Amino acid sequence: MGTVKTLFLGLALTAIAGCGNSTLDDVEDAKDKICACKDSACAVKVKKESKGLRAKVKELTNEDKLKAMKFGKQAAACMAKL
């Protein structure tokens, strides 16, 4: 029974640790803001406000960089619609 408890504790701690990536959260937030824009001026403003994120993304793990790229592609698609 102790092994099962240890396994669940380990999984819980791993899940909590994985949820704390503020840079990735910031990239996703910028994507959401761009996709919520009703005109290109809004999207350009959000893009300018999030300009510093590119340097922070370089510090992410490869897995998180791929996620950030996915968010970037989604934001670009939203901008193209405007």
C-alpha cells in the first residue's frame, strides 16, 4: 500500500510542477488576446505588448517551445483573418 501512495504522490507533484510555466501561459494568453481582437489595430497592439516573449521562449524546454510555436501559429491565423 505504501508504494501506491508514493506513486500517487509522485504523479501529483509532477502534475503540479508542470502547471507552473508562466512563459508558456503568457504566450497562450497573448494568442487568446489576439484571437479575441475585432480589428488588426488591436492585434498589432497585443503583438507589440508581448514583444519580449520571444526571448523568454528561447529559454523553454524543447517540448514547451513546440507548444509556444503552436500558439504562435494560431495567433498568426487569427491575425490573417483580420
